[in-house]
Amino acid sequence: MEVPKLQIPAPRGTNDILPGAQFKWQDSARWQHLEAEIARICHQYGYAELRPPVFEHTELFARGVGATTDVVQKEMFTLMPRGDEEGQTLTLRPEFTAGMVRAYLENGLFNQSQPTKIWTAGPAFRAERPQKGRYRQFHQWDVEIFGAQDPAADAEVIEIGLELARRLGAGELLVSLNSLGCPVCRPVYREQLKAHFRPVIHEFCSDCQRRLEANPLRVMDCKADAGHPAQRTAPLMIEHLCAECDTHWKSLQSHLRALRIQYQVDPRIVRGLDYYTKTVFEVLHPNLGAQNTLWGGGRYDGLIEELGGKPTPGVGFAMGMERMLLVLDELGVAPPPPARMDCFVVALGEAAKERAVGLVYQLRRLGLSADLDLLGRSLKAQMKYAGKVGARYAAIIGDNELAQGVVALRDMDAATQTQVPLAPEALAAAVRAG
Ligand code: AMP
């Protein structure tokens, strides 16, 4: 395949989503299928779509995601706006929850009957070092429930993701679960963690040394220091939960058992973002290599208040759409059959061409997928092209057909031909009947 050397190629870490892509996960038909399944399942589970903007004030992410997180400290694409916004920077969303909460508050959704169950899907941006499954522009499906404290809400958001994965054919997934406690029990635990790590913190990376006092939980899951013995012997949050968090934790697990969801308790999951309370979870796929987390989420009962609302519980998750499609490729899941063109109108000569233009327009108005040659090709070349684009029928119009008021309708699969009146309704009916 010849590819020109471009003076301006795509930025690093971005992907084109293409018709008939060489790598199936980049095929736009797969994306359309995934997006349609997402919209369908959200409707079935009672979630409504909310589309926040792609950028927000930088401060929203600093407050909502956490100023000490990698996402905020190292990975944000921040823009310098002009004019009336000067002085205030904007940032391309690195995740969705902060924007969803802002939109919920700003539009008064809390005044409607509660809980608010909302979803969104689209691009997110992080300045990470690109590799397979990790990009600078990637896509997430995000699901949130605002206003429900019940552990059944945690179970539901875990279940909806798994159900989508099952419908797509994503195979066996590994669900890992933890609890991060709440403002009552976590501070006590954090002090224990700090005391545990302090004597050996000089053996950890510079990030950990810096964040031990502000965010000791991150020292637990630091990838750079993975395997340090102090990580293995650290005290665990789930052993230090307050009564309320412990009840929530146990109730969530009994809901998951009732839903027959297999999971493992992994006390080391802390998740990258600061806002989580109580439940956190991650879902992995064993085939995905280094970037094997398909999605993650949890409960964030303090976030809505942090962003200016009344104290309101929240729970949700974000699934990486590229990673989900990569898994389907890895497993060899066949893409959905492409939607076929119903009818390619083949015209020979000027008069027939003029008639064909009108006919195609009418067929499209009647709801069919129809097209015609725009390159002045020969009859043979037009037929070949109709085959290439996968048309179900070719409707051929030449001088003879024009004179007789008919078209020759060729069934491209059966290689048979019939005559149909040269009228859009008759032609559409014949195509539909086939
Ligand atoms: P996070 O908000 O970091 O928990 O991300 C949720 C999910 O989004 C992850 O489990 C990934 O599937 C996906 N994801 C996060 N960052 C990236 C990235 N840079 N490229 C591709 N997918 C990502």
C-alpha cells in the first residue's frame, strides 16, 4: 500500500477511526456498533445521556480529580484562551466525572427526582507516553449515579459494565474490589500508613517521597516501586473500616454474590484519582498485556459537595473504549456484518445519467441506501465498483431501458437479472422484496 510522506502527520498518541480499517479496533463500523450497544444498555438500565463539553476550567479538574494525582500534575492538556477568558486556563477533559458533576449542579438536575442516573461517551485527553492501549486522545464510556447511598447502586454500576462486555463477547474478565473508607475512618488509616512507610520512604521513587504526607495511599500502588516489601506488609484499609463503611462493604459483596458476579478482593487498589470513598473497583482482561485495565470506578460521596453542591453521594465508572475493542480483536470476535448498500444505479449515457441522479435521490428518500457513479466510468467498471462497495443490487439504465421505461435489476449475489418499471417506488419495492 502506497502511503505519502506527510508534512503534517497526526499528533502522537491519536488514532484515526476509519472505514474498513486494517486493525479492526480502528474500524468505524466497530465503533458504531459499540456506541449503539452502549446507548441501548443505558436505556435498558434507566440512564439518560448527558453530554458535557470537551474542555472545562482547569480548576474543576484540580479540585475534582485531586491536585496531587498524576493526571492533574503531569497529564493535562491545558489551553490558554484568548479575550474575556484571559488569565483562566481551560483543560481538555482527562476524565468525565468532574464535568458530569459540574453539569449536574449547574443545570439543577438535583431538583429532579433522584437518583440522577446519567451516562456519556466520547474522547478524553491525557498527555501520557503512548503505547498499545494507552493514547493521548482516547474514548471512555462513563456511567454515574448521583444521590444514591445504597450499596445496590455500587453493584448496579459494576454489573452494567460486565453486562455490556458480555453482550460484546469480551470473554472472561477479572473484577477486583476494595474499599477506601470515608472521612471518618480513612484519616486514621492514612496516619497508620504514613507511620508504616516513613522509615523506608527514602527507598521509594521521588514521587512517593513527595506524596507520602499528602497522599500515602498512592505509595501503596506506585508502579515504579511495585514489589517493595513495605507495600506488601502495609496495613489494609478494609481491616480498618468504620462501622458504616464496613456494613456498606459487606452489603455490596452480598449484592454481587446475588448477581452471581465473580470478584476478588484486592486491598491494594487505590485508583489514580483522589475523590473515591468506600467502594473502588477495576475490571481487567488477562489478554490485554501491560495496559490490561478495561475499566475502573467507585464511589465518591464527597465530590459533589467539594464542587459546590449539597452533600450528595455518587458512584460510577469509566470504561476505555479502545481497550474494549482491542480485547475483541485479541479474542477474534467477528465484527458485526457491515450494513450493505441496497442498490447501486448504473447509468450508460448522458440521458440515463440524468435519470439515474433523480432515481438515486428518490430511492434515498424512500429509505434505501443507494448510490451511483461519479467518475464517468464504463458499464463494466461501474458494475465492478458496485460489487466492490458491496451493493445488494445493481439497477442498470441504458438507452434501451429508458425507451422502454424499465431498469435491469441485477441481484449481485445470485448473479440473476430481472426487469422492473423505471419508477422509484417499483424499484424500491423490488429491492425490498429481495
Ligand atoms: P481511569 O479514569 O484512569 O480509571 O481510566 C478508566 C479507563 O479508561 C481505563 O481503565 C482505561 O481503559 C481507559 N484509559 C485511561 N487512560 C487511557 C489512555 N491514556 N489511553 C487509553 N485508554 C485509557
